[in-house]
Amino acid sequence: MESMAIQKKEQRNKELRERILQLKKEKNAIILAHYYQRPEIQEIADFLGDSFGLAQKAKTTDADVIVFCGVHFMGESAKILNMEKTVLIPDERAGCPMADMVNVDGLKKLKKEYPNATVVAYINTSADVKAETDICCTSSNARYVIESVDQKEIIWVPDKNLGNWVSQFTDKKFIIWEGYCNTHDQLTVEDVQRLKAEHPEAEFVVHPECRPEVVALGDYVGSTTGIIKYCRESNKKQFIVGTEEGVGYQLRKESPDKEFYFASKYLVCPNMKVNNLKKVVDCLETMQPQIYVPEEVADKARASLERMLLVEAK
Ligand code: 13P
Ligand code: SF4
């Protein structure tokens, strides 16, 4: 009975994949996906990446249509960098609660309090907020973005955990917004220590959106792409992973001979999981939902994103 249901699902997914291929050709579309997406979405992506890689790819693609399988701010960044292209997101409910923790009014107030500060925004922000900032960053380039800034004061929005991590590499003064990722912030020192006791040979690789005391335990700290690369290139065989569980699919694909233990069963971003193959087909057929950003907001937000894209990672 169960195997029949699985067979039926596989057949359905095969049909959906074929339809996606057809629609991509018809519309000259490209599918960009984040590593936290479901495996079946990762499998149909033309490009998989972290927030930085996805923004770079969105800027350079010559497709007419970008289907963005991630969360809203990622699709918005793709649109801002390509106003002439159509950017589709399979499900409008895919937001990022951390991005929603900072708003324009609050940021404007802070800017008035610290008029000499440079405003650095994690890419996990809305277009409206980006438009009020000087430069964006992602977890893969945050250190280099801060180094590229001349001012001694930084207003940092919205992730307090990433802000805390990056502030230790500089003597600049950080004014840090109190935002956080509900998924990464749940991971505790006890969770990691328990797994370390069970797997004493394993290294701990962690995303800087986790709490400072958890990040401090990391043998490697970095973005999703950074974590995947580190594990692939390491001669260690076991890893405890401190980021969203979707990354496990790529980790196991790229390093099939290695073991990965997720540091907590709560490391799931529900927003990243709302997309599925059927919704990808639907959005390509109807060309909806699309991302729209008003020109004047996009122009200001683009300056901040493009300034980030010019920063060289070392
Ligand atoms: P990365 O840029 O490391 O992929 O992170 C994106 C994100 O939203 C992490 O929660
Ligand atoms: Fe936002 Fe956290 Fe989900 Fe990343 S994992 S998209 S920061 S809620």
C-alpha cells in the first residue's frame, strides 16, 4: 500500500519536472534555489546557492524570467538587480521573520541618533529597509564588507547574532538591532555538547545566525555555501551541523562518504519549505505571483546591494 503511494508520488513528480523543463524553455526562465529548499526543488534548480551566490547569479543571468525558490527578500533582491526581468516566487507566504523584525521608521530613528554611522544591512531585509542603508552584506562576506567601510561607527540591522560575530573582527563600534532568526536562535550549547559527547570525532560547523555562545563552539563558522565547501574539502569524516536541515541534502550529495548530524531537530525554517514542484509549475504557467518593487525604492536599495557586490572576499 505504502509503496504504491510512493510510486504514485514519484510518477507525479516526474510529470511535474517534465512540465517545468517545458515551461522553462517556453519562457526563457531560470530557477534559482537556496539550500534550505526541499530536495525535489534543489534537484530542479539551475543554480543552487547561499544568499550571496544567488544575488550574484540573479545579476548576471540572461534569462527573461527568474523563478526564485527561497524566501521573499531573496526574490526581491533579484528583482532590484534586474528591474527589466520578471521575478516569480512560487508561494508568496515564503517570508523571513528576521527580515520583518526591522522597519523603516525604527531605522530612521536610529540613523538620527548616530548620524555619523554607516548603516550595514544583512541581505535578510525588505527592499524598503535596504533603501535606507549604505551597504548590504551576507554571512559569507560580512567581515569584508565591514573592512571596506571607512567610518568607525556601524549601525547593524537586523541580526544581532551575526552582528555579534562579525563585530569581534574589528575595532569599529557596533550599534546592533535586536533581530534574530527564530530557527537558528533555538540551537543551544547543550544541544551541541550532547552531540559532541555522542560523536567525539566530529567537527562542529555552524552558521553565524546562531547564538554567540553556540557560534563560539564552531570549528568552522560560515554561510551555507561555506559550510558545504568546508565539509567537502575537510579530511574529517563526521560533522555536527548547526544550520537549517535542508543543507543536509547537498552535504550528503557532495560528500557521500561522510556522516552529518544535525545539532537539533528544530533546525527547520518553515518559510523555506512552503515551495513545491506544483507551485513552480503554477507560477510559470500563470506568471504569478511576481515580485514588484517601486522604482524609487529599488534605485536606493540597488546602490546598497551593488556596493556589496563590489567588495572582494579574501
Ligand atoms: P546563507 O546566505 O548562508 O545561505 O544564509 C541565508 C539564510 O537565510 C540563513 O538563514
Ligand atoms: Fe529567515 Fe531564518 Fe529562515 Fe533564514 S532560516 S530565511 S534567516 S527565518
